[in-house]
Amino acid sequence: MRRIMVMPSSPALVRELSPADAPSRILLEAAVQCARSAMKAGIEKVDIVGSRDKRWRTGLEGSFRAWGAASLSVGAGIFLPELLARYVLSFVPGLGVEESRANLGVPREDTLTVVVVDGSAGLTQRAPLALVEGAVHTHHWCQKVCAGRDVEPCDKDALAAAGVQEPQLWEELARLGPRSAELVAADATLGVGRYVAGWEL
């Protein structure tokens, strides 16, 4: 059995960083429930896939100090996507991280592969990139990918131009073709496309 969970890479997911952001709380709970579902299906191993760009690197292993939560630690990880995945997994005792890497590749058997990635960061005027042309279309495309629906071919350059900071991961996801898929939650209230999805391959 191979399962994939897509989850946001936004630090607002962390309660200690954004306690009043209701959509982030919904996304967090959806991600936790998705991970619990994998564990209930008999999976105990987790691989984390997320960007290792130097923008997301901290010199304090396991710590969210660089993002404003000095006392919060998840024990391991020096890149924000991995820290966020470990934060979600901290609510699901029994799941153990086996590997952390930058690319999806071929998901391993009997493993939950957690892909930490956002859609466009240019969905509103107040978004990190302000309003970017093509962002709304890309937001819908990302949701279709998460839901396992047929989508137009992935164009990494077009995704990047529409405000997606990690188009390579979306290209890998779009190629997989899950046996079953569910888009559990989606949000764009912060101007960034954020999604939680559960797949079985």
C-alpha cells in the first residue's frame, strides 16, 4: 500500500504562529486526520518531500524560532517544509519518519509520503506576490490535481509565472495518477493556494 498526503507549506498552519487564523486551523485538522487515516490503514512509515531551497533553511534543527515560535521544536529538520510535516505528525503518535527529500520520485510501498507544497502565492492583491496573472486558473488546476482529476499537461514555466514557487513537485504529482484521491480541504484566504489531499496509489 502506498499513500500520499499533500499538505500546505505555509507557516500559518502552525497554531503557535497563527492562532487566530481559522482557515489554517481547518487545514491543520484536515492534515492530522489524513495522517491518522493512513495509520489506521496499517501504515507506520513516513517519507517527507518538500523544498530544500535556502529560503526555507534554519540553522536551528527542529526549531520554528526563525518563523517566530522560539519555544516550538519538532526535534529534527532544518527546512520549513520538513518542519511543518513533522509538526502535523506530532499529533499522530505511531507514525515515524524514515526519510526526508526534495523530490517525490517513486513513493515507497507501505509508506505515507507527505508532500509539502503550496499552489500560487499570487491569488489576491495582499498575497505574498500580490495578484499574479493566471494565478486563479492555476489554483483550480492544483485542486484538480489534488482531487485526482484529469488535468491539462503540466507546464512548469507557466506554473512559475503564475506564482507557484515549487512547480517541479506539482509536475511530479500530476504524473502519478492515483487509484483513489480526495481533496480534503482547500483555502486561498491568505492569497496562497493551500491544500490537503489524501491519495492511494
